[in-house]
Amino acid sequence: MRESTYQTSVAHEARQMARCEAKRRDAEATTDGSLMDEEYSFLRELVEEANAFPGPIIEIGTLFGRTISKIALWKQPQKKIVTVDNYCWNPLRLSPEMHFHVTSLVLQYPQDAVRQSVEAYYRQLQQGFAIVKSISNNAAAQAGPDRPASRCAQG
């Protein structure tokens, strides 16, 4: 009987570890600030719809440029892309200058990279645009209490 309780306990522990591992893998899937694989088909639909409207496609929250690179593949050739990020937070804790530099290396096609807060950018918009808003589900969670406020100046 004692061995049976031990085996049950080991099996329970193994199931818990498997669940934790699955959650860890899911979290790692978006650690780069991008979307999970199944979300890309929805994003592609949004980009294809945005192609029918005048004005640029605007991505809010560029991080390292993975999502905007996908958007660039799906947009019409004449459609302009604007990326907006103040580069104040990243999971690697790079300085804003280094973060911007690394992301610029990824963005190898013509586009406008706006380096300011989303609020400041919204204040500058004079007309309606087709907007594709890409926000990593876990970026907000990772940018929690340990987020250095001094690196994220407003404006």
C-alpha cells in the first residue's frame, strides 16, 4: 500500500511537471515579443484587409521586428509600414539605444520607424489609417514591477 501511494505521488508530480513545462514552452513562444504561430493567420487576414484601405499599416510595439517582418511579406508593395516603439523595454534588458539598433538590423526593408511613445504618436495622427496593432500577450506581464521607469520617458 505504501508503494502504491508513492507511485501515485510520483505520477502526480510528473503530470505537474509536464504542465509546467508546457506553460514554459508557451511563454517562450512569445518571449521575443511576437505572436504565437496560430495568431499569425489572423494577423495575415488583417493585413490583407488593410491593403484595401488608403494609408499605411501601423504596428504599435515593434520590439525586435519579427511581427512587422511578417506584415511586410503580406502587405501590398505600395503599402507603407510605420512601426512605433520607444524602445524602452525588451526582455534582454538592452539599453534603448542598443534595442533600437538591434531592431533596425532586423528591419531590412523600407519603412518608417517612429521612436517615441504611442501616446505621442497618436497625438500626431491627422487622418485615419488602417491600423494593425500587434502586442505580445506576455510582454505586458514581463514588463511588470521590475520595469525600469527611467528608461521609458513619455513623449
